[in-house]
Amino acid sequence: MDTEELVTLAMTIQCIPSPTLDEHDRADYLRNEFSRAGLQDVQIDSAGNTLGRIGDSADPAILVSAHMDSIFPRDAVRPAERDGNRLKGPGIGDNALGVAALIGLARELPSMSL
């Protein structure tokens, strides 16, 4: 995933409200993206975490994670804006960029020989 794809994806994710303890919309989005990326056993657990795996479940595991919530309430969400090389908007750095990076990783890892 190149930088422009990452930024575009992060700006999409940033528009999905995800206040603390109310991240279900973003978790659903992440579940769909993980499935589209080819991860297996994609699910949302009882704590609201979105999980998926690559490879055989008997293989050793490495966990890669990012938090989905943002400190901003639902009514504070507005689309992020570009200002030169900067992105501005509620939740773009907390943590839409981290979630976008996870999706990018999920898209790349299945094609790599691990």
C-alpha cells in the first residue's frame, strides 16, 4: 500500500464514529476489510476487538494491533482535511491512521512468504 492509499483509507476510517466503548461501526468496517484482504477466521470478539489470522491456526502467532476508538464523541466527527502534507480532523491520528495501517498490513501479508 502506498502512502496515498494509506491516507485515503485513513480518511475513510476517520469518518466512522468510534467513541470509546462505542466502536462497533468501526469494528464492522475492519471486519469487512480483513475479510476482503483474505484473512481467515475473521471475527469480532466479546470485547469488541476485530481479529483475523493468516496461515494455519496451529502455527505460532504474532499479534499486530491498533486501538479503534477515538476520544471524540459521535457528534464531533467531521471529515478530515488536507493542509499541504498535514491531515487535520478529529480522530485522524487517534487512531484512524493506525487502523488503516493494520488493513494495509492485512492486504500485504497473505502474499508474502513468511
